[in-house]
Amino acid sequence: MSEQPTWFCPECHAEVDAQDTRCPHCGADFDAWAARPYGERLILALQHPLSEARMGAIIALGKRGDSVAAAALAACALAHPGDVVQGLEIVCALARMPADAPREAARSALLAHPAHAVRSAAATLPGSHADAAQIVRWCHDLAEHADSEPRIAALGSAAIPGLRALLAEPPGVVNAARLFALQMLARIDAPAAHSALRETLYQPPLDRLAPQVAEAERAVKSAALAALATHAYAECADDIAWAFNSARLPEAARCAGVQRMQTLAPALARALDDDVLGAPAATALLAMPDALDAALRAPLAGWLQHDSARARLGTLRALLCLAQARHCPQATAWRQAWCSAHPALRAAAACVAWAQRPRSALIPALLNGAVLPEADLAQACRDALATHTVWPLRTLHVGNALARGVPDIYGDRQALPRGTLAWLGAALITHAAQARPSRLLRMDVMLLRAGLGADITLTPQQRAQLARHPDAELRAALRRRPRSARWWPRRHGH
């Protein structure tokens, strides 16, 4: 015959019936008690008459690592002096808490416990001073981080004062110790660890540091923000916005994209012309396509009114965002970009239009953009061109126009690197099936020779056309194609 369970009042712990909604002894409302905070209920459970219930509360309080429960844990151990196992578990719970005043008071109380094992365990529990100093030394000893990591991790919340003490030191150019301390803090799920991470994010201000120190500390603040952003807390959006707008942390843009912070979309859009924040801001905006058009409208119109490197950079990133999201800007803005004097803006405008409807008239602009120094633009243009198998004949006469190099976003001319020349030559071969190679200009012939060194597959028709070409070196390059990648550096030195 199974034994009937015994029910206790959670407030006074007197026996009650299972059907009772109020305690007949103290009048406690059981529904109201269930609505109390979880931590508060765990502390009250330490007074439960059943050892199993007390042990469950002790373990849960230890995992929470909040020193608010330290005094109640010590009182529980002293109230049951014969339960040594419970007393030792209480010492383990205290070890997971920050070594602050409440925990130190509880440790001191346990030094009077009747059980020798409990007294010894409490005596070896690290104190706040020695523990913090040791942790600081471990963090500064860069060569021993592999050995220090498990030691600090085993301390849990007790390591927080030492880690916080290290992060309170003035930052320097070498930030390895500070990054290690943040790494360990991020692994501790306790309010004190969370508070220490926020302190590191805001203090010290970067504008009060020397440039080299500020650059090193920027990485520290980025690590603090990344750790904070993994938790849901009330001030998270404010912290990310401050880190982006005030501290100018690229990590803030990444966090905003991961969390789909549409309230920050206008600020992200305005930052597209920024050398530091522009690229991560573009990635973040792509994560919130619903806010993209409205956020980009005003900045894009402003950039198109100015012919400066920064305005061109903002326009380029905005158009690439719209192209990738398959959105189209207002007709006026698109026409301004398409009629721009800079080939990068025309190419980006072509990418936007191509995403809506591929048109052969866009191919010359895409081909020009495919060889520009801006890597994101070049890749977008090459991806677009790869979907079109027939190019107009006029697009094949590009060599002489590119012989003097191409302008970057700042207006400086850059020579085409060998990889770009090989891609361009290979593209011309692939798309010249209907053109007679003998009609190509001299520079285009050199590009074709470069293309033969690339990893492409020639059709029989292309091979036959190139084999009849009047340029002897082109025919020779076709015959020795497996080794032809070596001819370009030998002849031109780059």
C-alpha cells in the first residue's frame, strides 16, 4: 500500500491538507505565495522540515550565485548541525557567490559550526582580499592562461571581485589580460558578473585615452558588449545604441543586426559612409529588410548631392544593400546614381536594376564594376554577370579603356591586379563565342592571353577561333595552356 504524501505550509512549514488553499495555522495564502519571486521562495525553503527539500533549495541557490542568500544558508547549516552533508553543500554554494560582505559574514558564522568537516571547508573558502589579488595575478600572467582558466572557472561567482579589480585598472596598449578577464566574466551567470560587464563597457571613456590605448580598449569594450548581448535584460537596447553612437563600436552594429533593432536602423543607415562603421552597419541593415527603404531614403538623397569620397562610399553601400535586398530606391535617386561620373556608382545602380530585371544595357556598367578595387561591388557585379551568357559585342572592347587602371572610390587610379586581369580575360573568352577574336584591340588580346591562364573550360568553337587568331603569342598561350599562368608575371612583373 503506497504511503500518502505529507503536505506542509510553505510559510510556517506546519502540516496541512492537500485541499487547503490557506494555512489553518498561520493563514498564508498558497496562491499568493506561489506568485512570490523564485529566489525568495528558495530562501524560505531552507526552513523546510524535510532534508530533501532543503537540499534542493541549497543547490539551486548555489547555482544562482547571489550573496543575498548567504546569511540564510549559514543559518540553515547552524540550525541542522547534525546534517554534515547539507553543511558541506552550503559551503559549496557560498563558494559560487562573490566574495563580498554578506558572503564573508556567512563564512565567518560557519567557522563556529559543530562539525569539524564544515568548519574546515569554511576556513579554506577563499577570502575576498587574497582571492581577488590571486585572480589579478593569474590574469596578468599571459603564459599561464591555459592553466588559470579552469581555476577561475571553478571559483564561479567567487571570482567576480578579482576579475572586476583587474578591469578597474587603467587600460594599456596590451589588452590580453583584460580580454581574458572578460572571457571569464562572460561564463558566470550572476548579476554581479553582468554588472561588471556593463561597467567595462562604459568605463573608461575612449575619448579620454591615448589613441593607441583607445584602440586596444575598443576591442575590450567590444568583447564586453558581445557578452552582454547574449542575455536578455532591460537595458540591452540602450547599451547597444550607446556603443554604436557614442563609442563607435563595430560590434554594436553586429549586435543590432542580430537582435533586429529597427529603432537603430536610421543611425545605421547614416553610418554607411563611415570607414569604421560602414561595413558592419550595412550587414546589420540587411538583417532588417522591412526598415531598409525608410532608413536609406534621406541619407541616400543627401549623398547623391555631393561628389566626395565619403558621399560616394555611402551611396555605394546603400545601393548594394538595396540590390541584395531586391529593393529599388526612388526613381530620382536611381537616375542620379546611374548618371554619375564615377563607374562604381553606375555599377552599383546597375546591380540594383539587375536585381529587378536583368537587361543587356546594364552589362557594360557591370563589367566595369567587376574590375574595380571595391571588393563587395566587384563580387556583386561578377555574380550578376555570371547569370547572363551573351554579352553585346561592344562590351568586349574594354582592354584599352582599362589599360591605365581604374579609379577607386577615392578617385585614385589603381592598376588591375593579376587575378582581376585573369578573370577579365576568362570572361571575355567565355562570352566571345559570337565575336571574331581578330577584331579585338591589342590590349584585349593581352587580356585573352591572361584568361587562358585561368581555370575555365573552352568550348570547341572558342578553341577553334583562338587557334586561328593572328596573334602568335595568343596561339602559343593556347597550346601551352596548362602552364600558361606563368607568362603574365614573367612579361609584366606584376
